[in-house]
Amino acid sequence: MTPATSDSPPPRVRLPKRRGVELSLLVCAVLFSVYGYADVGLARSGAVPPDVAGYGAGLGLLALFAHLAVRFRAPYADPLLLPIAVLLNGLGLVLIYRLDLETPADRAAPTQLVWSALGVALFAAVVVFLRDHRLLQRYAYVSVAAALVLLTVPIFFPAVNGAKIWIRVGGFSFQPGEFAKILLAVFFAAYLAANRTALAHTGRRLWRIRLPAGRVLGPIVAIWLISVGVLILERDLGTSLLFFGLFVILLYVATGRTGWIAVGLLLAAVGACVVGTLEPHVHGRVEDWLDPFASIEAGRGPGQLAQSLFAFAAGGMFGAGLGLGHSALIGFAAKSDFILATAGEELGLVGLTALFLLYALLVARGYRSGLALRDPFGRLLAIGLASILALQVFVIAGGVMGLIPLTGMAMPFLAQGGSSVVTNWIMVALLIRLSDSARAPGHGEDGEGFDADTETGVARLPEPEDVR
């Protein structure tokens, strides 16, 4: 062996692109959704719905369009992210169509399909035009300013179902807080990536917790307090809990200090007690959670939470079958807040478990992409976006099942809501871009690596040379 040969670097390993795997999974996702759509028609009227071909073609074209964007602009992206999103979106359309049959005057499935098309279009735009996720780090303060504006505007509009979270102009309405969560995730990731060393190693020690210096932690805490304060004024405690959880998770990931988890849980408990006691709208939801059957005992009939619990109980292990349940008795929120109850009643515990596993797999692949990235901003952004999805599922499922008070949020991809489905597609697009950067050859040659703390086993971000 010659010296030149011995000194040469090892050949670069090229990971498979797996776009064929992604396409195969997309075909399965579309066929599964079409089967569910046809099954609802067979159960309700004994015949396949006449528009099943149009539904299948529409969903298939959206999936193909998204796949082509990924194939040509993010060829090394995770092959599971897009199929899971298409399957969840397709199942959501099936459940909304099933509930539409109970309310002929309020058909939401066609509108939801239009919003899904818009979401896929924005998904493709992000994948095609955002060639490097690190460009977002430059716009951290623009993002937080835009997020605060979006959160503040609904205060000046009338409340809808007790909360001021909607902007309604004529027949058009949208929920700006859905878009704000992505912008805040970008800001938190950028700020914490730039100041992670100062957050972890400066400031005073209180018992076993080292508190960061106020000049470093102050700005991000101020932004978080402003956003949560605005949401409290809007009486949208579900989104407040989401932002608080995102803040604590990213702070823990950036610093590796487990004490922040304990502090976050303590502050969340104190805040929940105070707001749940003083705010009438939230206090009413806490009372319903503590005694969901009080309305029945008072002779007023079962409320929404009670009907939801009845739906889960009626589903049993394997469910009543698509189209054969009675979850429409829940009322006006059956297609949005309580759509999970329809899934529980008609798909049973087995189907509900499969849904949760899909969400868990989507979140896990997002975390995996984040851990594979070498730049701190990308890692924090990927973990933040995946955590948003995880927190949403926990908060919504916990409220509908009676584990925690109701929050009024929308189940990702599954529930009726244009703003929600559009922002969820944008988050998946960002995860696609991040996973492509993580798997592409040479993605980390100019970035920073990370190693594991030998004592705690926690992934540790590298120390930056300068702290801004």
C-alpha cells in the first residue's frame, strides 16, 4: 500500500434516496383513504358514493404533486414524513365526510379538501424555494414580530365559542395563532442556538439549578410572556399551553439542564390553577372536566364531554364501523374539537391506537432528523416543530378523553379547520427540508457536531466560539 493510498480519506457513503419507497407508501395511503370513503357510503346507504372516484383522484393528485416536489428538490428527505401526512389528511377527510352525512346543511368535507390543496401547494413552495433551512435563522426577530402581530389582531374581533382567536371578514375566517406557532418556533430555535452556552454556564446557582443571566434569558422570557399573556386575554389556554411547552422543551434541549423540565411543570401547574380559578370561560371547562356527567344529573342532558366519553365507550375494541356510530350527538364541535371521538367510536381502540402510532411515528422521524443535523439551529427547529405536533396531540386527545380540561384546539390533519391543516402542511414541509439536509451527502461538513454527555447521556450541543 502506497503512502498516498494510506493517507486518502475513506470513500463517502451515499445514503439511498428512497423516493420509490415514499411513492409506494403514498399509493397505499391514498388507497386506504379511498377505501374508508367508500366504506362510509356502503354503511350509510348500501352503495359506494358516486363521487368516490373524484375524491380519490383529488387526493392522489395532491399526493403526487407533493411527491414530485420532494423528489426533485429534497431527494434525500425522510421517506415516511409525506406518506404519514397524506394518510392522516385523507382519514380526516373521511371522518368529516362521514359527519357531513348527519348535517346535510353544513357540508365541510369539500371545503376541507380545498384547504388541503392550499396546504399542499404551500408545502411544495417551501420545499422548492427554501433550499437551505439556515436562511430562516436570519429572520428570527422578523418572525417573532410577525407572530406577536398575528396573536394580537384577534383581540379586536368578536369572540367565537368563548374565545377570541378568529379573524372573520365577511364569509372568510382564519385562526392566526396557527401560523404564529411556526414563527415562534423559528425565533426560539434561532435565539437559543446563538445563546446556548450563556444559558447553560452563566448566572447564579439556586440549589441545584443554575439560573442563566437575565440579559441572556430576559428577551426570550419576555417574548414568551407577551405571547402567553395575549393568549390569556383571548381565552385560548390550549395554545398558551402549547407555546409554554415548546419554550420549555427547546430550553432543555439547548442547555441540557433537566431542572428546566421541573421548573416548567411547576410554573404550568401554578398558572393553570390561577387561570382556571379566575377566568370564567376556563373555570367552566375545569368544572366540566371534574364532573362531566353533572349536566345529566341536573336534567339538562349530557354535555359535549359526556357524549364524547360515551362515544369512546361505545367503540369498544374494534369499533362500530365507519358510518355506524352516533358521535354526531356531540353537537357543533364534532367535526373539529371532538372528531377524535368519532374515530374512537367507529374504529375502536385498535383504530385509535393506530392513529396515535401514526402521530408518534411522525414526531419520532422529526426528532430523528433533528438529531442527525450538525447545525444547532436546524436541530432545535426540527425538535421544536416535532414537539408542536406532539403537544397538540397530547392536549387535544387528553381533553376529549377527559384526562385534562378541554382546550378547543384542532387535531393535526384530522379535524375540520383550514388554518390548522395549512400550517400542519407547512410544518411537514420544513421537516422534509430539515431531513433532506440531515441525510444529504456532505450536509455537515461546514456545520457543528454534537456529542453525548458521558454522565447524563443527554445529547450536548457544541460550544460556540462567540455568544451573540
